Amino acid sequence: MTASIPPLSRRARSVSAEVAAHLEGLIISGELRAGDRLPPERELAANMNISRSSLRQAMFELESKKLIERRQGRGSTVADTPYTAAELAGSLAETEIELGHASELRDLVEPRIAHLAALRAVESNLLSLENVLGRCHDGNSADESLRLDIEFHALLAHAAQNPLLVTLCTMTTEWTRRTRTLSHRTKRGRRVSLDGHRQIYEAVARHDGASAAVAMEQHLREVRELSLHTGRR
């Protein structure tokens, strides 16, 4: 079955980058899943009202990020998790990890992800991150705020262009879900989380790896303190 692609919201950016960001966001959010077949390029370009050359550039970028697979005569499909990453996830998932240990792992992994994302992010990555931040506001529910939080960190990991780091980010997200839930219970917590994301994004957009890592470290400290405070209530 061929996947349905939602309309593209156009901005004054490179068309191919906008398309890549749009499709990447659908993949990261789970709207497009591993194995989903994308419409034929001619049809997809017509539906999105873009040229086939712009679409091809976007598809090439997604393929280079290992988000889709393109095969002659079979079209394009959303890629599975790379075997090496899946193997790592499987071996670690069987081990019972305490929340404190998982938080320590997050402190080790996520600043490095932010640093690499700042060095390696391309225009489509920045557009995807902007899109998530644009959907964050004071009216978000706790559940929606948590979902956008997870999506932001997942997109940041993809911007680092390393599939193993994407897998580590996914695993630490699951291990720290309870902590994240606590930090999003209050409006203040959701605001602090969003402010942290904005500071991280600004550093990534400047391609300032050191500042991105520092912003992430500060963000994780604030989230941890919020979670501890909320958990004691």
C-alpha cells in the first residue's frame, strides 16, 4: 500500500530542503513507518506542486541519511532501522536499567549529539527543528508537550547524521520517559523545556558545536531539577 503524504507548508527556503524536512518530520514522528512505500516521484511531485528535480534532490538527501531506500523499479520506501543499530538496541533492551543510570547515559550522549548536530545539520534539519518549535506554545497539554519534546530530541539526533546515536537517543528516551513526564506536568515545566530547546536550536543554527553542547547540558540539568521537584509533590 502506498503511503499518503500530507500537504507541504511552503516557506522562503530551498524547495528541496523544505521537501526533505517535511518528509523527514513525517518519518521521525511515525506518520510514515518503516516499510511504507512512497508514491511514485512523478505523482508525489505533482501532489506537492514542486518540480521533479527538487523532489529528486530531497529524496537523495533522505537516502543519504538512510531514512528511505530507493530501488530501481520498486520506488522508494521508508527504511528500517539499520541492522547494526537494531542489534545494539536489542542487546541493551534486555538489560534492566535503573532510571538514575539512564539519566547518566543521557547526560553523556545528548550533549555530544547536540555538538555533532550543530556541525552537521543541513538546511532540512534546521527546518524540521523549527517546525517542532513552532508547534510548541503555552496551550500545549502535558501529553502534547511531551510528544513534541521527544520529537525535538529525535530530530536533533538525526541531524547528527549517525544512526547509532539515533538508536541511543531512542533508548534513553524510553528509559527516561517517567522523568520527562514529570517535567511536563506543569506549565512552568513545559515553558522551561521549550526555552531550553530554543537555546539548543539557536546554537545548532549557528553551527556552534560547543555552545550547543553547553545548552544541552543546561537543559538536562533544568529538566532533572523540575522532575525531582514535581516528583516530591
